[in-house]
Amino acid sequence: MKSKESAGLSRAAAVSCDRIRESISSGKYAAGKLLPGLRVMSRKYGVAQKTLQRALATLIGEGVVSAEPRRGYRVLGGAEDLEKTRPLACVAALEGEPQQWNELHRQLLLAFQAAARRRGWAMLGVGSERRDPAEVMRQAAGARSWGLILDAIDPKLLAMVRASGIPAVMVDAWAEDAGLDAVIQDGYQGGLLAAAQLAARGHRRVAWFGPTVESAHSMARLAGATMGLLRAGIELPAALRMEPPAGHAPDAVRQQARELLSRSDRPQAILALWQDMAGALAAAARDLGLVAGRDFDMVGWCTEEARDAFCRTHFPGGPIPPLVTWSVRTMAELAISRLVERRSNPNLVQVRINVPVALRAGE
């Protein structure tokens, strides 16, 4: 079958390209072996060596063969070799180069890079915030990326990804109409565990400090927390749901946390199920001379890999509150495994995979 790339060649080069490809597919030219020399194939296919070189250049671009100086052209082993010769692109809704990304997204990129290295693959980091989706796709295509990891929900970008035919999976993000596989934290279970922890400690007035409906994350965590409290006969009133200001500017979030903790009817316990929200709440408590675990209880949220550093930074003198944790390494492994499945079988039904969470008890 003639490829899209061979369609731009002369007829003789395109026919030669297709015949070589068919010989590889049939096993006549085995993976890992060198193709016959140019002179031999030139006679076999009845074309000039320059024509044959153009055909082979197309097969190199497709990842079917590789050129080895002074040795010839070697047949690659299909998808596995393609993954080793082309990068996997990680596209995040962030500005700038990967070294400028926030801590969570740097953790994610490092986890994906490590998972890719274990398989002998290269990883490309691409920021998509404030960029034309077409430009983002040109960058990924220009690097000849064989697959895409997407931490972005821009509808135009998602539509372009679907149209490109490049295998893709969303990570730490999900949209109802994305039409792509997704690997995301199990927010519902995390909210349920956190609420059950506070209810078990006898708290009846529990506040919510964080987003409510801005993303799949916030809705899942709030739903789990609400049901966890209701199961214990506790309601989460609107007056105790503190929505952060748009953009989650750190100073504004910290000020909001101070206001919550300064109330005359300060809640007995607080659900802060985001890493930045939990950090802001801890900082606000220090500002006011309060101590989590003494003056109020809280449950936070953090990646497993950053838990120790998070606790040292925000609770240096202790006590450390309970934290819902999840593993970025697990997310990376699940996403890459699904991407490989998607590459092998493009017609798989789209699924959403939840990364397990755990409640780490306070100290």
C-alpha cells in the first residue's frame, strides 16, 4: 500500500519505496538486517541508484529503515525501533521552557523522562500556554514525535491532536468531549478518604478550601468529600466553601486562608485538597500564630514524591497533618503503557484511568 510520504515521489521512486516496504512486511528483509546494496537493489527494481536513494530516504523518514555510514541501510523493528528513533512529546498548558514550569509539572516531566529512559526513548517538553495550537503541533511534528502526552484541555489543540492521527493520552487533565484516553488522579477517592479522616476525629464543622467546579479535579474531589461527610451525617454548607480567587495568585490565596482562619467561628477542620492550597493554609496559620493539629485540623494533598520536601517546607516544626498522596511515577507508567496500547490498536475505546491515592497519616 502506498504511503502518504511516497505519494510525493516520482512514480519510479514511489514504486520502489512500496516494493521495499512490502518485502520488509513479508519478512523477506528481516528486522535488524542490512538491505542488499544499492547496486543490487538498483538492478532488482530496474531503477537508477539516485531514484532508489530517494525511495530509501522516504523509508528512513517513516522509521522503517535507518542509514548506517559505510554499511548501508538497516531494517528497523517496527514500533519499538520507531519509539527509539523519535521522541515522545509531553505538551503542558504552561508558558516557557520546561525549566520554567511549576514544581508539579516539572515533577511530571521528570517522571515521564525517567519512564522513557527506562525504555530507551527520548522525551520532548513542549509548553502550550498562550501559543497557537497549530504552532504547538508544528513543533511536535517537526521533532517527528511518535506519541503525545497532553496536560492541556484547549479544545482546538485537542481537535488538532485527534486529526493528526498521532497516538495521544491526556495526563492530570480530562475533558468530557476530549475524545482521548486520560490518566488522572483519583480525586473522588481522595476526597472521600480526607472527609472520612476528619469525621472519624469527631469534627462536625468542616470547611472546604479550594476550587469547586473549575476542573475535573475540583469536581471529583468535592464530590468525594461531600459524600464522605454525608455518610457520617455531616453537611458541607456553602458558607464554609472557600473558592480561591481567579488565577490562584499565591499572595491572594494566602490572604484568603488568613481570613478563613481569623473568623470568629473558625471551622474545626479544613479540607485543603490541593498542594498549593494546603501550603497557603499552613503559611497563613504561621502568620496568625496558629498550629494545624492544635488549633484546627486539616487534610492536605501532595504528590508522594514531594511529600518529604513539602512537609519540611510548610510544617518545619510539626505536627504534620494527614495528606492525600498520589505518585507521579505511577501516572507516567500508566500513561505510557496506555499510549503503547493505543499505538498498537488505534480503535481502542477511550478510557479514563484513575491513579490510586492514599491517605498518609499525620505525624
